Amino acid sequence: MDKKYTPVPCAFYDEFEAAAVKGQICEIVYLENDVEKIIKSKIINLQTKDKEEFVILENNQKIRLDFIQLFNGESPKNKKYC
């Protein structure tokens, strides 16, 4: 990836973990090549590779956490996560 990874707030990361443990279907709004995309899927795992963090969805799609704009309607920029 070209863009340097920007870590997400720990409390926001915790939301991904909780959703994965609960097996809930999540709505994720993310950027892919500067285009906003929306997907609804279950998170099956979280992964760290080369100091970048990813969610892995049930279709094996990987999304880098700092590309996620909204997770179940919540923004990582929400003050409750800072």
C-alpha cells in the first residue's frame, strides 16, 4: 500500500473485536483507491501484518483499518474513541 498506516484508536479496534466474537453482521464504509465502498459482512478475524492492522471478512476480503470511514455507523474520529 502506498499510504503510511495510521493506527486507529484502541477503543475503535475493540469494536471490531467485539463484533468478531459475537459473529454479528457489520456495515463497513471504507475507501478503496479513494472510492467509498459499503459492505455488510461478518468479521472472522483481525490481523496485523507489517505494522498494519486489517479486518478479515467472511468472504476473505481484507480491509485495512485506517481505510474504514464508518463501522456500524460510527466513525473512528468520534470523540468517544479519541
